[in-house]
Amino acid sequence: MSLDFQSIRQQIQQLGETAVLRERELGERRRTALDLLDSNAQDLDGLKRKVKDVVRNHDPSIRCALPVKESLTTSTALPNIPGELTVLAADGSQISPDRHAQVNFAVVNVGSIQMRRGTPEAPVTEIASQLLYDEQLYSTTGTISEATLALKRDLHERLVLGKLAEAAQPPVVAFTDGPMELWGGKGGDTEERANYQESLTNYLEALTKLEMLNVITCGYVDKPAANLVVRTLEVAMTPQADLAEIKKMHPLRGVTDREIFKEVLGIEERSAVFAIQSQSAKSYQGSLRLHFFYLNVGQAGSPYISRVEVPAWVVENPGYLDCLHAVLVEQCRVMGGRPYPYLLHRAHETAVVKLSEKEQVTSMITQELRQRGLTVGELSSKQSAKQYEGRKRYGS
């Protein structure tokens, strides 16, 4: 037995005793948030001034939403979709370094898919795999971190989309899974921070290339847990005299944007577009500035809210925004009761690395080294024990 189920059961009972009260409190906060959304719906300039005051004078690290030009309660119906267009999707996976293995390596794997909508052409998938070995695995403080590897994966997804878009017939819609904002590597050692800056520079160049190609691009966030809009509403409800303490104040804690927009958006509708206020916002300037909107991709009686992150060049072109809205809804319809863009699902299936494939790469590396007369490492004792299926208790 791997868990003390008696202890767990007692803790679950305690959880149940407080769950009803907790849900009642959250319900009250949701209603407050919805009231605030409605009462501030038209005061876009006032909200922006207040958020900028917080950033300038009280909490420069605040992460929240900034209204652009649409009412906070905007709900835009599903637009018509263009006839023929190219849809691209890319998703990545990775094999992380493993010091317990015979040989230490990493792999960044990006799967992509291309479909010409409105034609009988079948979707085409591709795989781009990059092996990291020897010096590529290390920083000044040791083996590269998971965050650095994730940076490489995110960058390669955008590079792959740019390469495909160059040869694709326009108009082109392209998306990846997750936020467009590049994460990771910001708080590590000096070399890791330098790697992050280098990756960010290359990433911004990749986005600029997509803009030059007039690609309608986005990052699709499934079941988002963010409170970007809710955090803005917390700023709105805080008296001016108390803003100095805003970093500690979370009167709507536990409420998510997804819960709020379930009440605002009808099926297949999108929300207003918001700009992202964060410390990293200064890295995305001009036409690259990051924005987002919420999208209800559910079915009648079963709303399902996703967040869609887009650069400014998509926001500033209403035709691009409508096209993206329509394509994402159509893609999600394909998946039925579990809405998610079909091509992203296919890209993920293409990219995912199975355990057997990791073992095959390990075997290929060890074979190459042995053929060259080099010594191959050994499994750690811990890993050997895990793989020894027939092991028994001592003395049995």
C-alpha cells in the first residue's frame, strides 16, 4: 500500500465539512465580480488610469488585464468563415536529461500539421526533432533546467510555423497550445537568464516573421485558470487611498476569469479583447504587444471557456480577429463534447514522445559510442531497481 488511506479519508472528511462554506463564499465573490464587470463595463479610460497608477506607484509586478476599446461585457457572435484558407498548428514535447540513465541527453520534438480548408486535400503532418547532447546539456551551474528546455521547445514551435507559413497559400491561420508569452528562465543563474534573453530575442524575431507573412496567429489556452480580468476588477473596487496595499489585497481570491465569462458569453461568442499587463509586457512592443480574449467553444447547455492570446497586429485587423474566431470554433466542433482545436490535437499526437522511443534513442546513442570504442555509462542502482520487475523483499 503506497498511501495511508485512513489518514487520507479523515482529511477528505475535513475537506468536505468546509467545502460547502467555501463554495458559498466563492459564489458571493463571483456575484461581486460580475457586478463589478457590469458597473465598470464602459469606464475603460478610468480602469486604464487606475491600473497604470498601480504599476507606476505601487506594484510594478501586477499581472492583470487592460481594456482596449470594447465594453467589458462585450459578447461578439460567431462570424462567417472564409471559404479557402490554410490552417497550421504546432505542438512540442521533450525528453529531459536523466542522470540515472546510461547516457544523458535531451530531445526537443515539435509536431506540426497543415490543412487547406475548403479543399479535398488531406492534412499533412511533419516532425522536427533536435537532439541535445554533451556540452549542449550544461550551464555553468550544471545540467540545463526544465525551464530552459521548455524555452527551446516554445521557440521551435514558432520557428516551425514560420517555415510552414512561408510556403503556404494565404490566408494563413496558425496556432500553438498555451500562452504566447514566453515563460521560464527569468529567475535562474546568470547563464540561464542569458539563455532566456537569447531565446526571447529569437522568439520575437519569429513573431515578426509571422507578422510580415500576414499570418493570423494565436496561442490557445484550454481551461484557463488565470484571473487577469478579475485582478483588474480588484483594482477597480479598491479605494484610491488603499492602492498602496494592493499587492496584499485579493478580495476576489479564488474567482477565475473562466467562471465570470461563462456567465457573459453565449455559445460560440468571444469576449472583448484585453491587453496583458505584466512585467514582461515591455518585451512585446508595438505590433507584437500581447492581447487576449475569451471564447466559448462549448455546446448548448454546456459552456466551455478558453483563452486566446494574440499579438496586436491581429487585434488591429477586425478581419483577422473574425477569421481566427470562426476557425477556432470550427476546429473545436470537430472534437464534439470535449472541445479543443482538432489540428492542435493532431499536432500533439504527432509530437508526443513515447517511452519506447526514448529507449530507442538511448539504444542508438549507446550503439554509436560502442562502435567507436567508447565506454558507455551504466544505469543508476535506483533506476535498475525500478526496472527489475521480479524483485522481492529481502529474505523472502
